[in-house]
Amino acid sequence: MQLSKKAENINPSITLAITAKANELKSQGVDIVSFGAGEPDFNTPENIIQAAIKAMHDGKTKYTPAGGLLELKQTICTKFKKDNDLDYKPSQITISTGAKQCLANTFMAILNPGDEVLVSVPYWVSYPELIKLADGVPVFVETSRENNYKYTIADLEKSVTNKTKAILINSPNNPTGTIYHEEELKQIADFAKQHNLLIVSDEIYEKLIYDGEKHISIASLNQDAYERTIVINGVSKTYAMTGWRLGYVAASEKITKLMTSIQSHMTSNVNTITQYATIEALNGPVEDLQNMINEFENRRNFMVEELGKLNEVSIIKPNGAFYMMVNISAYLNIEFNGQKINNSVDFAKVLLEEEKVAVIPGAGFGSDDYIRLSYATSMDIIKKGIDRISLFLSKIK
Ligand code: PMP
Ligand code: GLU
């Protein structure tokens, strides 16, 4: 029997698969060092946990409106005003099961079969698959070291066609950690206006930013950019709430209506308790958050220094998020113990078998010369992992 061709054409999430594999080996007692998961190793702050417990005791355990609680939408509007200088009404907000569902809803709401979406390479694993699930076509725009792995208008002009519907931007970026500055965003907004494109702006790492850099939402640049941008955000990364599953999206009322309607059939509302906890997350104290960011920056600095010492390896220095791309091309197309290491998937597989270090192969992000290391893990583990990678490199070549 021919099952869904669309579903058969979807690759499973490699980030989640490797993280699950590393956790499984750990639970079997294997001494694994995991650089896989893009999730903070800190626990959710106590005030947020207490808000969830209170919500349950107060009987806040029923359905809410499919697109989310009005009180939470109002809190999100206040956040957008305070952090991004963006004016939204609650009728422009949809609350979904993680930023992932926000993206899925977005593509389903805006794409018709064959519509193209511009995606910069390297890209986060789920973008192409979510676009394909919505019958769209991801169009990959290569980036380069000279441009700090960001779109250039010249490359965008080469990639745009009369089928292009939207441009996707992710700043700070997963997996490169690069950040778009105001002038670059302005150019992208002008390009979108000129070609009448929607802009999908994934800003989930907005708070995880280093070196005194500042996050700017492309939607805040001018009225035209505001109207054509769909802003995606969520609490997974900023508040160490990956397992709670809450993301939110701001868009025009027209798009919001479509997304809410889709969601009302697919999942209904996000877990009610999580919604109440998120009101506390967005309104509560920021000390835990600042401590977490400081710690990520320390780890980033350490990784830049230590990975920089490895032979024939180069890195992309991140200014945000918590990932580092490591170029391992000097270690490809070799053989080790009878095993071929021809690409990043082979490299990651042999590294896991030989030294028990889990990393994500760059192939998942469209960049096969790289592996991705997440530094959302403790300094001790980072030290141990880099020692093991160093040993591995000296063994295989
Ligand atoms: N966007 C990016 C760039 C991500 O790395 C992630 C990873 N989780 C998401 C969206 C989705 O986040 P979540 O569904 O946990 O909110
Ligand atoms: N976004 C994180 C990552 O890239 C978590 C896993 C996922 O959702 O892909 O590792």
C-alpha cells in the first residue's frame, strides 16, 4: 500500500534522534558526553514551577481558547512592546505547542502547493521539513564565511522567483550563532518589500546574546516590515522550559485567524498549566535568566579558546544562541579501523562509538563539512568532551 508520499518524504529530526540516542546510552550506564541537545541544562526557575503548581490547585486544568488565554496574550503583547518596541493586539497572537508548532502553523497558513520559501544555509533542521509538510518548497541560499553566514542581497536576488512567498530569518541563528544587525535587517526588509514577500522571523534565541550585542526584530524597522513579518518566539530556551512546550507567534489578524483555526483542529490549546506558568515566566524576576546567559557566555568563551587549539579544525564564533559549528573537513574522506569517514554523519557516528561523544552532524543543517556542538551543558562536561574530541582527532589522522 502506498502510504502518504508527503510523510515518506520527511526526514526525522536528527537533533532529537541523537539526543535520544545519547540519553539511552547514558541510561545503560555508558559514560556519554553529549553536545547534542539544544536545551538549557538548568532547571526551570522556581517561581515558574510554583506558578504551575498554583494553577493546578486553583483548578486551572480545563481547556482554554484554542489560540491561548487572553491574559497570556496580553502578557505577550506587553513583552513585545517592552523588548522589541512592537505594538500588537491580543487578536494578533497565537500560542502554540512550542515555536515548532508556531512555525508549522505559519507555513500551513501562508503557503499554497509549490510556493517557495528562502532559507539560509546552514539552517535549523526542522525548517525544510516543516515547509515541505505545508506543501511548500524550501529554496536554500548558501552563505559564506566572508558574510558571517548571513544572507547577502546579491544571493537573495539570485534565488528569488515568481513563486517565492516568504523569506525565513533566524537571528540569533541555530546553528551558527550569528546575529543580524540593523543595517542588514533593513536591506532584507527592503528586498522583501520589493518582491512582495512575507518575512518569517524566528527570534527564539533573542535573549541568548553575547558580547554586548543587541537583538533587533525585523518587524520593528518600519510599518511595511511590521505588516509583512510573522514573529516567532517561545519560552523553551530563555526560561529553560523546553519540556513545557510553549511558543507564540505575532502576525496580522488575518494570518492569526488562519493559524488559530488550523490549531483548533490539530491540537487545541497548549497545556493550560504551562500557559499560566508562562504568564509568570514573562512577568517574573530576571536574575535567573541573567545568570544563565552569563554562564552560556563563559562556556562559549571557553569553547572558542579550547576548540581553537585543535589541529586543522576551525569554528564559527557565535554571538548568540548556544551552538558552535566546527569545521571538520580536514578529517573527512579518511579511513579509521576499517570504517570510512566520508561525511559528517560518519564522523559523528565513529566519534560516538569510539569516544562516547554525541554531536550533531552538519549534514542535518545542510553543511556537511561541520559538526554542531551545543554548549547548553556544564563546564565539566564541555572540558571532558573537548579532551575526548582532541584524542579522537589524533587517533583518526
Ligand atoms: N526555532 C529554532 C531555531 C530552534 O532551534 C528551536 C529548537 N527547539 C525551535 C524553533 C523550536 O523550539 P520549541 O518548539 O522548543 O519552542
Ligand atoms: N532546537 C534544538 C536543537 O536544534 C532542540 C531540538 C529540536 O527541537 O530540534 O537542538
